[in-house]
Amino acid sequence: MRQLRRINDLEVNVSNELPKDPDSEGWFLGWGALRNAPWSLHGVYLNKAEAESQAKVAGEGYVARYGSHRPETDDFVWSDLT
């Protein structure tokens, strides 16, 4: 189940079923569909496939990344380190 949230005049799709981030109180883990520059968080999803699909819908420059999201904001942190 997803919820469309308005954040600073932006609409962000966020799954209501995201697990809590054990390392950051109040944050949740999920797959973000995002663009790094200029910053835009299209949504946060339960699985990679949905995030990749939504990144394509969002347009050029959007990618799927696994990370941590703070609800009611467009804050999303991830690491590209392997």
C-alpha cells in the first residue's frame, strides 16, 4: 500500500509498509526513486523492481537506490559503496 505525501509542494509516493531503520530512529528503509542533481525524491518503495519502474516513469536522470528515508520529508540517504 502506498501513500502520496505532499512535502514542500512536492508529491512523494511512500509505501506504508517500509521497515524501520534500526540505525536511525524515526527513519525507514526502502528503495528510493530519485534524481541526485537537481535533487528530487519521486518515491520510496518496498522493492527494487517498483523503484526502478517508478524511476523510469519519473524521467531522465532518475535511478533506484536502497537507503533510509525520514517520513514527512524528502530526506533519503544511501551509499554507493559496495
